[in-house]
Amino acid sequence: MTPVLRWTVADEGFWVAEAEGSYAGTVDRQGKHHYVRNGYGEYIGDYATLPAAQVALAARSTDRRTRWLHR
């Protein structure tokens, strides 16, 4: 299940995500690119649109949380 991310605009072109009260990552727009990092600062990817970047972070947030819970 994809977590519900709550987004805040921290600065122009910079969004911060929160999931269940915890920091989940960022999207940083640089020109036409949207660079995504998860809550651990790991690079997720480069996306053409903000919605695509947000979906990618939500999908990876689930994977990371699942791996962490099952260690």
C-alpha cells in the first residue's frame, strides 16, 4: 500500500514530504528536472514533472519502510 504523503513547499521549487508524522523525503526542481531523495537522503531519480516525482517517492517510501520493518 502506498503511504499518504503530506507535501509542504519549503522554498520555490523545493517540496518536503511527510508520512505518518515522519520526514519522508524531498523533490528539488532544477530547471525542467525534479530530483527526488528519500527520507535517508538517498537519490531516487530525476523526473520530468512534479506529480511523477511525488508518485516515485511514495512508491519508494513503501519499499523502504517494508524493508526496514522486516529486518
